[in-house]
Amino acid sequence: MSMNSRPENLSLAHAQSMDRIYALQRHIYDLTRAYYLLGRDQLLRRLNPSPGAHILEMGCGTGRNLIKAARLYPEAQFHGLDISQEMLRTAGAAIARRGLSSAITVACADATSVDAARLFGEARFEHVFFSYTLSMIPDWQAALRQGFKLVAPGGTLHVVDFGDCGHLPASFRRGLYAWLRQFHVTPRHELEGALHALLAAEGGSLVFTRPFRGYAQLAQLSKLARP
């Protein structure tokens, strides 16, 4: 595992904001988020990578998803980036503690402009995924475009995030959204449209669902393989 100490081309204000939020929360993040970041494990099960595949998480946080995925798929190589160095401290320690440093590499970078080849030695990945991170990235559409750019031909971009709660009580939605705002989280109701725009520009196929009565959005955008 490696972690560069100074990310390039990132939004300094956003990085500092994330570090302030998670300087203390990182220690209890996984324990508290397990109850409401729904659909993460479903996304990981859908990866199903081929042996030797390289997989990138955009916004890896504490490393929870990478660790679980590396255990599910021991023949794959995993990479993660995050804008918060505070979160990466927790991720690095957790990865090392579980003996997965040879399977997982993490680095500090901005998801909207990451140079993956320099950081990880890989320019394209068979799978790239966002797990409850687009709702925290100010320029989330730029991050989405960058993520799809990093998908290898024939590979897949995966997304899970908060939905519109369309089939849940309005009072629940208001309470959830008010609580999320305290952590600078904004559900991206335009996500499906943004994925269709990528599909129209580059081709491929999209599977998009709203599980848990609309609480979450879960998507797979597959890129066309080269002839």
C-alpha cells in the first residue's frame, strides 16, 4: 500500500472541509454508517471481477469497501483514492492491520482530476465504483465523467448513493435530508440523466434501479468493448 502525502490538482477548500468533518468521525465512521449506507454490499457483489482485474474506488474513505472486496475477490487488485488525508490514515491502518497491503493501494487525490497512471501505475480499470461519494463531491458530474473515463473498454462503472426516497414517507425524506446537510451531503437526483448522457456520448449499456423504496440509487454503466 502507498499513500502520497500531497494530492495534486484538488480543490483545497473541499479537501480541508472533508478533513475537518472526518478528523474525529473517521474513528467511528464504519460503525455508524453501517445502518444507512444501504446497497454498498450489493454493489460489491456485482463487481465479480476476472482474475487479475484492477478495480478503483473513487472516494474510498476508511477503506471499508476495498477491504471487503479484496476478501471477496482475492485474485483482483484494488486501488482507492480519497481527497481526505484524515480518512486515508484510517484506511491505511485498517488495510495493513488485515494484511492486505499487497492487494490494496490507496492515494490522496481529487476524483475530478485524478492522474491514475501516475498514482497507481494503471491508466484504465476493469471496474470503477462510487459508493456514497458523489453526494459529497461539489462537482460530482465532473467526477462521474472522470470515473467513466478511467473504465477500460468492456469494463463497468458502478454507483450507489442516496436516492429521492420516492416511495417513503415525506416526513422521513425531510428528516433524512436535513440530517445529511450537516455533513455536506446532497443527494444527486440528476444521476440517472447524467449516466444517460455518458451513455449517449460513448455508447454502452446502463442498468439503473432505485432499491429500498427509492432510498438508494444503484447503477451499472458498462463501456463498449473494442472490436
